Amino acid sequence: MDGAPVAAVPDGADADAALVARYLEHVRSGKRLAARTVTLYTLDLERLQAHAREAGVPLRAVQTAHIRRWVARMHAGGRSGRGIALILSGWRGFFHWLGLQDLVPSNPVVGVKAPRQPRPLPKALGVDDAVRLAEHEDADADPLLEARDAAIVELLYGCGLRVGELVGLDAQAGPQARGWVDLQAGEAHVLGKGSKRRTVPVGVQALEALRHWLAVRPQLAGDEPALFVGQTGRRLSADGVRLRLRRRSLGAGLATPVHPHMLRHSFASHVLQSSGDLRAVQELLGHTNIATTQVYTRLDFQHLAKAYDAAHPRAHRRK
């Protein structure tokens, strides 16, 4: 049984190997974990034994200071925070099991956390690429779909909408509408995350593209209330938008396939670069916490750093 003390344990490296083997048998047969998981546990505990041997301590004598030192070494060696977190999870389970066997007084891994992963910067288009995508026209495409797709790009980039907010728009306002565009006021009313409504301004180019789409939309939509519909006349799905946008970006000759959230990131980055008003960007994006919006200040700084590197005479080393 898990809580029953194990038999007498030999000393030294053999003792460590015996404990690890016993634990692996426990997770294999007792917990009935998948073979792949057991293999990962085995690798993690082999790493633990290697660290302990190098430090000259048996596994039962490992302290929290040892664990922290080994975490720092793994991190310095280039292992990701996520990878270290998975290793710590395996070690934590092993020492917890040792505690159940009354072989250690406490779990040395408890309270030890992996280094935080740096938050990746959102991918945004440059202004020229964003405009290039918005102005792209596919002469070979169905005119109805071309009008629809042009309006989609203009709304995503011009308003910073999430793809779910975009496909939730209806062609007309009404008590059942999740969202709609008021062409007269130049505003989009959308239902965002957490069922929170917000209103965002719609630019002249987006309004023009929408009017063009609305003029031909009845040929596809029939009685469907959705603003954007597919070839079947039903509401266009988020996946449908992603596919059309990817094709459109490749057709426009962009180096990277574009997805809807990239246009949202581009909207936020370009507005922030021009205005410097972080609060306004927060409101436009519908972020509850401004910390979520602050990631775009890093993009803005990255843009400035590139401009400096390219233009400043003291930014380059002498050849």
C-alpha cells in the first residue's frame, strides 16, 4: 500500500536507484499512468539522481536549497521555464511519495517554482504590409466574396475586433443582435469576452467597404441575419475567416500568412505608435486590465529601436 513503510533500504547510489525503481513501479501499476508519462518520469528522476550524485547527497537528504540550485543550473543551460516546471512536477511527486513512506520529513520541492517564461510579443504587421493587405484586390475572385473579404479585413484592422466579435455581427441592429455596425454614426457595437459590450469607431475606409458589401450581400444572405455569410448563405465561421484571410494575405504577397488576431495586434500597435495613448487602446480593445494592453508598449519600443538602428549614425559599429 502507498502509506505502508518500505522495507529496509540500502545505502548510497544503490539506495537511490532502488527508491526510484520502486516509485516508478508505483506510478506504473498503482496509478496506471500511460507508458509515455512513465518514460518522462524516468528521465526526470534520472536527472535528479545525477544532480544528487554530483552534489554528494543521497536523495533522502536533498534540501530545498539543492533543488533551487539545480533549477538555476537548468535555466542557465537554456531549458525553458515550461520544461523546468514539468521536471519539478515529476520531482515533487517523487518526494511526496517518499514522505508517505516516512523516508523524508518534508518535500524539498514544495514552494520551488520554475523561472517565468518571458511573455512572447504579439505578432503584428508593419504599417505598409497592413495597408497592402487592406488594399489588395483579387481580380480572379468571385466579386461577392471579394467585397465580403475586403470588408472583413477593413473591420479587423480598422477596429481591432476579435474574430469572434466579427462573426457575431448582424447586418441590422435589433433586440436579438449580438453586435452590429451603425453606418450613420460610424460605430461598431460588439459583444466581447465575458459578454461585455463595447462601442468602437469605424473608419472611413471600413465604412466604404461595408457599404459595398451590404449592397451585394442579399445575393448570398437570403434571410440570414449575420453580417458576414459564406457561400451557403449561413453565418461565416471563425475558421472560415481565418482561411480566407490566410489566402488573401498570400495573394497580397505578404511574407507571413496573416490570421485575424494579427490584425488586432496590428491595429493596437499602430494606434499606440501614432497616439501614445495606452488607455485609449485599452478601451478600443476591450481589455479589462491595462496590463494586458501594456504588451503593445514593448512592440512600440521594438519599432523605435529598429528605427534607431536603421537611422542613427551612432547606432552602428565602424567597419
